[in-house]
Amino acid sequence: MSGEHGGFPRDPLRRTGRTSRMLKEARNAATVGNRVVVIAATEAHALQMEESFRGFAHEHLYEVEFLSLWRLRSHDFDWRTRKFRGDRETLVFIDHYALDKMTGRRRG
């Protein structure tokens, strides 16, 4: 099964830097004082992204929260607007893998 992973074709966008670019955008938004939430597919991925973010943040402290889809369930989040209900100020960044899981798309 050349070019396949787990019976599915490999995602040609894997390892292209989408998550790194998103984390840098989140850092830039937090740098100017915005409250930022980053949504990951799993708890393990949220922790991994938080660790990567610390490298991008150069040890500065920013108001950034990392949530997995599971932890997001306890928040009043509107997927249609991609905002927390009653909170229009917080900037939300959703990792592509979390978005794929929520929309039912399966990638490598």
C-alpha cells in the first residue's frame, strides 16, 4: 500500500507547517494583548502544541489557553461562528486536525 497510511491515502498537506503557522498566528495575536484559545483534536495534541508554542513564544507569558475537543465540550462554544457564546473578544485558533475530526473528514 504505497502512499497509504492505515488504509487511507496519505494527506499531501502533512508536514507542511500548518500547525506551526497557526501557532505563530496565535502568538502574534496574543502579543498585542488579545485573549487566545487554541483548539486541538486530543488532549495529547493540546499538550504537544502548548509545548511547541512555548518555543515560539520565547518564554514570554501570553494569555493563551489550549483546549482539546473533549475539554471544549464543557465550554459554550458555537462551531458555526467559531466563538464562545457571550465572548466575542477571544480569538479562537482551531488546528486543522481538530477541524477535520469535527467535520468528519479523515486524513492520514
